[in-house]
Amino acid sequence: MLDHLVKGATVVDGTGAPAYTADVGIRDGRIAAVGKVTEDSRTTEDAHGLVLAPGFVDPHTHYDAQLFWDPYATPSLNHGVTTVAAGNCGFTLAPLNPARPEDADYTRRMMSKVEGMSLVALEEGAPWNWSSFGEYLDALDGRIAVNAGFMVGHCALRRYVMGPEAVGGQPDEEQLTEIVRLLHEAMDAGAWGLSTTQSSTHSDGDGQPVASRHARPAELLALAEAVGQHEGTQVEAIVAGCLDQFSDDEIDLLVEMSAVAGRPLNWNVLTVDAAVPERVPRQLSASERARKAGGRVVALTMPILTPMNMSLGTFCALNLIPGWGPVLGLPVPERIARLRDPAVRAELLRRARSKEAGVFRRLANFGRYVIGDTYSAANQGLTGRVVRDIAAERGQDPFTCLVEICANDELRTVLWPMPTDNDPGSWALRAETWRHEDVLLGGSDAGAHLDRMCGAPYTTRFLGDCLRGRKLVGLEQAVKMLTDDPARLFGLRERGRIREGWHADLVLFDPERIDAGHARLVHDLPGDSPRLDSAAIGVRAVWVNGVEAIRDDRVSGAVPGKVLRSGRDTRTVSTR
């Protein structure tokens, strides 16, 4: 007898093949039958007019902490994501050196700063009762509703061995051997491989460059070589040029790391903008060189525009513009005084519009900002209005106007920059870029930057756009890009397709309605901390390993997810 039978669904199987009508039966966590199914089932549902697809795979998340207080990885699971890859960008909660209990506090403060996670939620929501990476995985096993795989972060490896000297120091021969040994130990326990960052935007809770940024190429290559000695592993790496355009040295590093490992290396995130036509060819030249060198470098890119709010009062992307950090890091009264100084504003604008600002240049058009939440009587009625219109009414330049509005709220004002790359040319360039063999959809950062952005719903928003919006990609290909493509990159065993015998990770949705609701701020983290959430529209149900986890945007209470471990749950995707 089947556990559940979905009858008459439009099956889009993840391979890119044409959709077809079929029944799909589930038994013991697997897809037991596809076609005309007559076998008895404990439960049955009519799915005529609905699409049944494999569960979506999000290749870049930061759910490392959230899964402890939210085993459903919301809102990703609501939007059909049944497998998440976490432990990215060099940041993980393990390993922790048991001889230095203070390392846990350092890690929490680092994650709060660099990944925008609530410090209170990190302190109260996770048990922090592990030392080794394997113990961390064990702490999650059996208590999550999604499937989750984890890279091991370079920063944690360095900190474990070098302590505070990991920031600013270089490991001696013995320490490097120990760092590599720890990586081997983590992969033996199931880590998917190594993640690392060299990005200038990544600083710890003390404002210092995070530990992996101090690593020299020889250290990175030693770690990459270790990755290649384990089955089903990967490399994920971030460098400064990921945000704009790679330098020659960065391309050399990424190519060599992948070639030495003999494993794919993915990076995040390729920004596509028709106003900067040279960016995509430059970034993908790393992929072309890697293939010639025996490696593979894969660019992650988002198929939607993910809005991210800004603030002059709290740490955000504006702080990362060269020259802005020292001003925005001042105490609020002093910060307001400096921002009101015309000479300071002129210098900030000059720096924001300079070549060194890279991709952050797009944040410098302050006339295109929309005012969000306000907190003072002086700003009453401004929510939802565009700064350039307010500035014109007041006879001010946009940046001066924005500063005055924020100063009235003691810098608490929420600001939403309108995207500069929402033009037909940029969308045409995206559609072209998606066809490249080394470009993969993803980069949601789900689980991070919780009160600033909400990238998790990219799956449903993209499908809605494909079915009823721009229609840049057909349904079958769109589903393949969200399911089988990332599953094959990571070597997931028997996931990513609707096929008899494969794991029953499935999403059932209404093609006439599939979409994501507007992001809204909710206070549901430990300590009543805020985050942005988004409703899933048109998603009838989501199954993880054959068990219903979501029904009509509500969690079922079941926790059928698995910690996916390298080797056991992933096979090697060799580049050689």
C-alpha cells in the first residue's frame, strides 16, 4: 500500500522534458510509482490542474543557526525548497575549540556582524553544545524539516587552531597541518567541503577582517587539495571581485583551487546589469579558464531582483562603500552632525560614485530611494514616497533631503532603494547568461541579513514570472534550473527529479497563482528579534522525504528532513 497518492498532476520531472499528466505514488520516503497508478493508498489527493515538481534546491543559504529554532527553514520550505546548502562564505558555527569557550562568543558576534543575524537569537536559539563539526551535524540530525548539507567554514578552522591569532596571523607548518587535519575530520563526518572568503566586505564583530581573509594562496591550495581526497565534496569561495569584476589574481586563485581539488568551485553572486556590459564576460572568463585547467568555476546568480533595505542608523550595505564605514560607525549624535556637514556629504557622494565602490555604486542614486518606516512627527506621511519627489518639493538635492529625513528619526528611518537594473536590456542579458553551462540559479542568502532582505522566495517568484510575467524561460526549463541543475552540481544522490525509486522531495503548486508575497517585517526570532518574511502563493503542498511538511503555506509539524552528508548522500562530481 502507498502512503500517499497524488492523482492527475501535471508532472514536470526536473529533467527539462515536456510536462505530462500522471499519478505519483509515495511509499517509505520514496517515489514508488509514476504513471497510471491503481495501487491502494492510505491518503489520496486530486491534483488535476496543478503542477507537481521535484523539491527545489537552494545552493547558497546561511541556515546554520536558524535551523535550531526554526527546523522548517522558513520561508524557504514554504516556497518549495526541500534541500538547502549552508555553511557558505567561510562561516560556520563549528568546529569550536573546547579549550577556549570564548570562541563561541566570538563566533556569535562575527555571525551577527557579517551575516546580519540577530545576536540575541544566536545566543538564545542555539545550544552551542558541540566542539567538532561532526557533533554540530549530530545536533541537527533528526530534528529538521528540510534536507540540509553543510560546507565547513575556513574561519572556524583557523580560529580553532590559531585562536585570536587567526585574525592577522599566518599559521606555521604545524598549525597548517592541524587546520588541514580538521578539514579532513569535518569531511569524514559529512561536511560537503570547504567554504572560504577573501572578500573585503567581510569583517568580524570587532570590525577586523575575518580570519580567512588573512590566508595566503598556499594555505587555500592545501585546503583545496584536501577537499579532493573525499567523496562528494565541493569548494565554495568568495573574493572581493565577486561583487563586481575579478582581478587577474583572483581568477588565478579560483581556477587553481578548483583544479587542485578536482572539484567544482561555486561563488556568489553574479550581478547582471546591462549598464555594465563588460561584467558578465569578465566574471565568466574564470569559468572558461577553469575548464581548460581541469577545474570548474560556477557562478551563482539570482533570477529575480531581491530588494534590500538600507539605514543610516544600523549596519547595512552603505557601510561597505569605501569611506562610509568610519562615518556611519560614529555614535548617532556625532553621525548626524557629520552627515549634515555639506563637505562630508560631498566626499561621501564622491566615494560612492567612484570606480573603487564597484557594485555599490548602484546605491549612490539617492533620489531613487523610497521611504519605508518612519518614527517622528516631522516625517509623517512620507512612507512610500520617493526621495527625489520630496527633494524637489523642498528645493534640496536628494542626498541632503534623505539625510534630513533620517535625522528627524534619529537615523531609524527604513530606506528602500529602487533597483537600477530592472530594464528590458538587463532582463534580456540575464536570460542569455542563464544559458551558460557554468551559471546556476541561486544565491538567496536565506537565513542571513534577516531584517534587510528576503531572498528565500526566489523560487516561486521566478516561476510566477516564467508562467505569467516576462516568460524568459519555459516552465520545464525553469523547474530544471531550480531542481536538477543544483542537485547535479552537488552530486546529490537520487534527488532533483521525479523518478521511481528517488527520494520523494516534491512540491505541488497552482501554475495560475504561483508567486511570492511582498516582504513583511515580523518579530518571531528568539528574543523577539525581527526578520523579513514572505508568504508563498499558490503552493498547495511540499513533501520532504515523502512526508508532508507544508500544506497551504502552513507547516505540518513533522520534521522529515535529513542532514545530508558527503559521500553517503552526495557522489563526487569530478572536474578531471
